Amino acid sequence: MCTRGTLTAGCRFFYAVGIKINEWMTRPIMNTTTKLKSMATLLCVLWHVSAAGAEDLLDDKWTDGGRSESNRPMEAAVWVGREADVTVKPGALTTVMTPASQKIWTYFTEQAPVTLEMGQTLTASVSFIPRGTLSAGTSRSLRIGLFHDPTDLRVESDVNNDAGGNGMPWRDARGYAVQVLMAGGEYSSTKPFDLGKRINLQSPSLLGTSGDYAKVSGGQPVALEPDKQYTVTLEVERVSESQVELTASYKQGDEELSSWSVADDGNYLGTEPGYDKFDLLFIRIANNTTTADKIEFTNFKVAVTLSEVAKQ
């Protein structure tokens, strides 16, 4: 229920729509037919938004074959660590892996971070195709995180540095991450996920040091195959003032291969309050021997949704 002085994001949306309808209907230059058409269009949009309970913040598939443009939610500029190893073509952003790590990141909001309210879930989905030889080890070396840096300007240039370059801007970034096993065949018997919270806010590495995170391992083992597309999803749900629920999953198409959840409620992931502000999708890939020879990314998607309970 929407009450004066305590408007949720959903209430604010409907309130703004009501104001806009009133503005349009009282414009003297609009005839009755035009007013009705405009109102019908707005109500159609309103119906779809309220029915879906979701907002896409980013859905980048590199359809134009570039990574430097921002026109959210269709695309946002993507920055990388090793620029020479990255190519973009319509439908894919590809990095060749070497013994050195690769960093890939993008910002999915225009300026201010998204702030999760109770009942909201932020979901990041990263779709990719491993090429060449898959890992022959058990290291969870594909790392995907959602973050916000509360003190520094955004890093909007290619820089091969785990701290974000000069001044180490990412040192105090808050967020959650999943460390993912990318392996095939007999090497896929390990739990695929380390899911957790960044707790060392003085570390010079955003996702390069596993010990900077309070995390829990889990999930059913997944055997990947080269040249097939997979999606890793990281969900951050703000359940209450004192609890954030994290869920990671592996999917192939519509089939869920594995999932794992952990609560940030003061027990499993440290005693510090949960995080609720995010604007940065960050990916770190350790090297070729613990992932794949080449990784072809086909989609970065970030969306905010309401839980079923919050919709009621």
C-alpha cells in the first residue's frame, strides 16, 4: 500500500504516471483524440511494467560490433584489462586467454547506483561460449561480481590493474561475487561456486584475491563442453533490513544445471551490514589453464525485479 511520506519505488512510479496523465489531459493544445491516444499508449506501457515487475538496466549483445558506446539498456561501454586480446564483432565480445589474468567491466546505470529496496532482486547474467581446451583443474577462476565504489569516480578506460589504476579506486568497493569453476569432463566433480561478500575493503584487488571474500562453496558439479553456450547468473535479493539473499546458477539455454544460495544475515558472510547499492558489473578471468583458451561472451544482462511477495 502506498502512503504519503513512505513511497516505495513502485509507488513513486505510479505516482509519477498519474501526474503525467494529468499533465497530458489538461494541455489546451491537445484535442480529445490526441489525448486519448496518448493516454492509451501510456497505460499500455504501465500495464506491461506492472505485470512484469521488472526493469532491464542492461542487455548488451554487441549487435553493432563495438564496445565503446553507451545507450542503456541496449548497450553500455565495456572496459578491459588486456586490450590487445579482446575483439568485438556483432553478437560477441571475445577475449583470448593467456597465463595472465583478464579484467572486463561495465556500468549498468547512467550515474547513481541502483539501491535495492525490500523485496527487490538485482540479477546479473553473463552468457559465454568457451573455446579451445577447457580447464584441467579445480580452480574457480571465472569470477563475476556486482559492486559499487562509494568514494571514487568511475573507471572508464582500459586499465590492466586489479585496483582500477592510479589511486586504487576499487579498494573500498562494496559488493558480492561468485567465483565459478569452468571445467569439463572428469575435472567437473568439484562444486562449481564460491559465493560471497567482499569484506576486505582495503585490498588492492577487487576480485583477484579469494581471501578478500567471506564465502561459502556449493552447487552440483557441472561438466562444460567447448563451443556450447552457458550462462552464469548472480542474484542479489534484499529480503529485509538485515538480510540479503545471494543465489548463483549455471544454465544452458532454459535448463538450470546447478544453483547455490547463501544468506548475508550476519552469520555466514561476516557481521557487517549487507550491501544494497550497485552500478558495476565486473568479471575477472585468472588465466587460460584454469578456464579456457578463449572465451566468447554473447550477453551481459542486468535487471531489477520485485519478488512475488512484494508484488502482492
